[in-house]
Amino acid sequence: MPHATQLADVAPTELDSVLRGGPFHVALRAAIAARGLPLQRVQHHLSRHGVKVGVTSLSYWQQGARRPQRPESLRAVRALEEILQLPEESLIRLLAEPGDGPAGQRSAARSHRSLVEASGVLDQLLAELDCPPDTGLHTLAHHERLRIGPRRELAGRESHHIVRAHHDGVDRFVAVHHGDRGAVPERIRVHALENCRLGRVRRHGGTGVLAAELLFDTRLRSGDTFLFRYGVEDGTAGVSGEYVRGFDTPGGQYALQVSFDAAALPVRCHRFAQHSAAAPRSGCQELPISGHHRSVHLVEPRVRAGFLGIGWDWE
């Protein structure tokens, strides 16, 4: 643990700089130093927020020996932003960046998307749309196409779902879109393309997440199958580097295609999987870009609970 003399007052410009560029442990250490709080006082403030974190864990976090990963730890990071009088998302977004291990090692990294899910924002939006944990639908197939625009941005995506109801009365689906960091949900548009119509839409500006209700205009009976398709027009964030799809339970087939604009071709692409948001990425495999269509894809015949995605590198 650093000596007290190392935790002297930090200039506001220095704190602003590390909050923008990280890494997380340096930003946390600088923020604690700027407020002049010993770790015991930080722990006390966290307990008043209903979050239990040991002084040893806080010390490890600010040394970079460990990174917050569990949902309770991420709740603590969000509380720290308030306790240390920091801008919202300023610490938690840094956890989306790779850790300080050897070059190329990303086992501790968490995508911005998975951090959003852990932060509780998604749960809040789903609650506003009265979406229960069990939607009553089982996915037989989900085919998704992503478009990367000329500014290397996530321009949009289209999803085609084939589902089966496992109880009576299901008449809707709640689609979730996670924009890249810096996305502006107020400018993102959802289009019901086939066998559905758009219902309520909820947005969270701080995280770039959007939840949209797609209405079927029919009530499915248990065992009924249904096909529907919708699209999302985004293009509001900066440079995109990956797309990740999470699966709460095992399901049917999943296919993801990423198409690139002719003016913005990456130097390499790869697929990956994660058993959980905090787990190391595995199953990495390079994907060649097709010459004429400028696209890559993955197909998983039967998905498992966890995450699947495609990443790409720019020059």
C-alpha cells in the first residue's frame, strides 16, 4: 500500500487526465488522494451506501493488484464515483479497458457492454418496460447483421429471430441495443421490419443503452413458433472495435455477420467467447475478410450461456 506521502493532494488537471486515460487503479488512487480520504473512511462511506468492501480490497484495487469484477464490486465502483465526487461512469468505464498485464493479455478486461449490464442500467430499463426475467420465449435461431460505416462507427444492425413460446399469452419481445462508448440513444432509431411493430422505447444517455418493445399483434400459445425482424440505426458513437452478444441460457443457433464499408476496412478480425463477463476470453480464431462483400461471420449451432463476439483491429 502506498505511503501517506505518496497520497498527497492531486492537482485537478492531473486527476482529470487520469480519469480520461486511466488505467483504473491509477485513476482510483488519484481520486482518493485528491479527496484526502484514508481507506478506512472510504470503506465507511461505502457501508453507508449499502456496499461492503474490505480495506484490503480497496488497497489492492488502487495498487492494480486486483480489479473489481463481481457485481457487488462494480456497485462499489459506482458508489465510489459519488463518494469521491467524480463524474458519472468515470471510473467504471475504465474497467472496460484491458488490465496492466503482459501485452495482448485481456483476461481481466471487461467490455463496455458487460459493464453496462452489471451496473444495473439494463435492469432498470427492462423494469420500466415490465419485462419479466422469463420472457416466455425460447430462441430457435437468431441471425444478426452488423454494419460498420465509413467513419469506422457502428452504423446499424439488423436482427432476425425465430422463437418458440413456452407458455401461453406471449405477445411481445424486448430488444436491447448497447451503443459503443459515446453513443447518443436519443438519436438511435429502432425499426420494426417484419411481423412486429414498435411499442415503448426506453433510453439511458449515460451508457448508450436502449430497450425497445416489439409487439407481435398476436398472442402465442405454448409451443407456437414465431418469426420477426427488426433493425437499429445508430452511427452516433466513435470508432467501434467489437460486437458482443450475451446469452443468459443455452439456446439455438446464433449467427453474426459484420460488414465493413469500403472506406474503412480493418487489418484483422477474430471471433471470441466468454463463459461470463469476468472470465478470460477463449476460443479466439482469426476470421478472413471476404473480398467482394467485405464481411466476416461466425455461426454457433447451439449457444451456451455466456458471450460470443467478433472483434477487429484498425491500422
